[in-house]
Amino acid sequence: MSSAERLRVLVCVTGQKTCERLIGEGARQAEELDASLSVVHVAKPGSGILGVQSEGEALDYLYRIAAAHGADMTVIHSDDAYRTLVQYARKIGADMIVLGGSGRGGRDFSQLMEIDLPHTAIRIIYASEA
């Protein structure tokens, strides 16, 4: 498979160090699928390049984890995290998206993404799976 045809796994992270588990799962999926791995974080505009100090430290940590797995990591500033994630997934041609889930029910990102990205596999990692 050429690099242009290579599958792509996208991991969506927040500004928390616990998202390391999402990157790890994304790396496992990418290895299994022989896919490339990308990590994305959507930050509120005006929050600075890395937001508040604790979030900045966490994102720096996640950047190092992503790099250790051979992934690129992108931070995008937007007021609409959901729309931004969908647009980014389309832009990079994501074949699978790995998200964290709360397990609290309700209509979350994953359910909406299944509608807006019908040809993209959605993998939700719940805190209880950590």
C-alpha cells in the first residue's frame, strides 16, 4: 500500500495527561491496521498556544507520548470543538477516530461522528478501560 493509500488513525485528546491511554490505544490500532497515527487537540481561541499552565504541561506531555509512538500532534484553536474535529478528520482522511468516553450516556461526540463520518470507524475508550 502506498503512503497515499495508507490508512490513518486519529486520536482526539483533551488537555489532560490521562489521555495518554487514548494515544496508546490509537497506536495499537494503527499498528494492527498498518496505519499512520495522528493526534489532535482543539483549544478555545485566546487560550494561548497551550492554554492554562496545567493544560500546557499536559499537552507537552501528550506531545512527547505521541512522538514516541511516531505520531504527529496538532493543536487547533476553535470555539466549536465538534465541528473542528469532524473537519480535521475529513481533511486528513481519517479511517478511524479514537475518543475518550465518559460512559454517562447522552448524545456524545461519538454518536454524532457516526452520523457525520459514516465511513470512519469510531473507537471509544472509557475511563473504566484504563
